[in-house]
Amino acid sequence: MPVNRELSEKKVEEAREKVRQWGTGISRGQWDWHALGHTLQCAHEAIESDPQYQRPWTILADIYHRIGKKDLAKECLRKSYSLATPGPRFPGGFYKEVQGNISSGYPFNRAGGVRRESPPSWFEEKYQRYWTIGEATKKPWWRFW
């Protein structure tokens, strides 16, 4: 499959907008599982378009954290780290924020004050194909170190 960074960036921006919508809803105590599902789908499509693009991996780690799939979140974060460009901001501000959230459990801890909800059964069924990392992403993350 040819790499399409432009499509990947478009999907990343779409995913980030859905995360913002989710954040707005959660601040009112409403879980928007539709927004999280759409975000999950967009992040996977971005990775399928360009598996070597770091941003969708970080977003995917964030989404897996939000829906309670910590092992997948950590796996995606490791992949994101492996793709980060070395430099003064390595591995990036958004990466560090997501890493901190996964490590501390934020916003699902006292500081964040949000109670984690389990995904509804329809969500689990509809998005179960995303509970593993797709074929386009199967290259082990450690090969990129």
C-alpha cells in the first residue's frame, strides 16, 4: 500500500477534533462513545495511510487509554516513540502529555475527577476489529530503534 501523508494528516486532524468533542462532553459528565469510535477509526485509517507517521500513533494511544485498553495504549505509545524525530523537543509535547496521562491514569484519577465508564456492548462489537493493531502496522516497533 502506498504511503499517503496528506490523507494521514487529514485523518489525524479529524481524530483530534473528535477528541475535543469528547472532552467537551466529558466535562459535562457525558461519555460520547460515538466520538471515541469515530476517532479510533480515523486514527487507524491515518496509520494505514502512513504507518511511519508518529502523530496517529500518539492519538491512537490516547484513545485506547480513554476507552480503558491500557496495553494497546502502551503498545501504540512505544511505536510513536520509535517514530519520533530526535531533537530538542523529542519525542514531542503531545506524546509527553499522553504518556503522562497513561502513567497517572489522568483524567480517571482524583486530579482529573472523571469516572471511567466501560464501553457499551454495541461499541465493543462495532469496533472490535480495532482491538488489535492492523496488518499495515504489524512491523514490530523495536525494528525502528
